[in-house]
Amino acid sequence: MSPSGRLESASLLRWGDPDGRGYGKHPFGAVFEGETRFGDFTLPRTVRAGWWFGGDRWPEGEFIRFTVDEAAYR
């Protein structure tokens, strides 16, 4: 978390077989960059997530990136 309280990243051990060597708990995480507001809600602007978070293999394990352009709450 940043000094201002903004969430910067989250990590956990996730069950999976990311490298085809057998299932188990592997480091997984996400990086949250920037902020965007929709009404009363503040969300991360961009998100990058994947396997081997925090390690040397993070660049190869990252498999999703997205930008939040719109959000609706019902």
C-alpha cells in the first residue's frame, strides 16, 4: 500500500500448474497502477497479474493486463 493508502499490489499462493510440472501452490499476484473514479468509487486504473509474482519469473508469468475505462454499480 502506498503512503496515501492506495492499493499497489496483492499476492497469494494460488493452486495451479503454471509451468506444466504438476499442480501445487505457486506465487501469484497483481500490480495496480493509477486510480480512476466512477461516482463515489475509486478503482485501480490498470491491472497486471500472473504467476511467480515477486520473483525472477514474474515477467514470463504475467498473463493478463487490463485498463478500467468504465464501471457501473447496480
